[in-house]
Amino acid sequence: MLVNEDLGAFTDFAAALGRRIAGFENATAYGLLNSANGDGPTLTTGNAAVFGTDAARANKAGAGSALDLGGLAAGRAAIMRQKTLDGLPIAIGSSMRLLVGPNQELAARQLTVSVAAT
């Protein structure tokens, strides 16, 4: 059976299993990050892992905004002003990505992809 495995049943099964595991891990990770009303899990230090709550690391907007150039600029500025726990700048470069849902994909592409004029 292993010698004459021309249809790829074993490899197809392993690939499908890998896709299911990756989907489960993604759902688990994003569920954890989205816990506590979007603040993420609380660390033993009392702060959230993703969005800092103290003044030196705070990068969570007070309220959401439309996906436009002003909102994108404000978000990027907040991320770039982040500091380490001891107050040093993190110095995140300009290689940031937007994570949006399918309804906002076109607006995100319009804001982030430059179109070369022909």
C-alpha cells in the first residue's frame, strides 16, 4: 500500500490535518488577544500584554475611528511613541501592517498601497 501510493492520500490527509491545526491555533491566539474587552490577557505585572495601560506604553485609542488617513496617522504615531518598561524608545520602524476584516480590506489597501502612474 505504501509503495503504490500514487493518489497522494497520505500527503493529502497530513496537509488537511495541518490546516485544521493552524486554524485552531489562530482562533485560540486571536481569542486570547481579544479577551478582556479587546485589551488582551493581563500579565503578572498587572498590565495587558498587547496594549499598555500606563502612560509610557499606552497605545490604545480612547475610541475607534473610521479607516482614513487621519486615523491611520494617529495610530502609527501612537505605536511609534511606545517605550520599553524602563522608558527607552522602542523605535519601531515603518514596516507596519494593517489587520482588517474583509469589509475594510479595500479601504486599507487604498491607504497603504501606492499605485505607480503609467
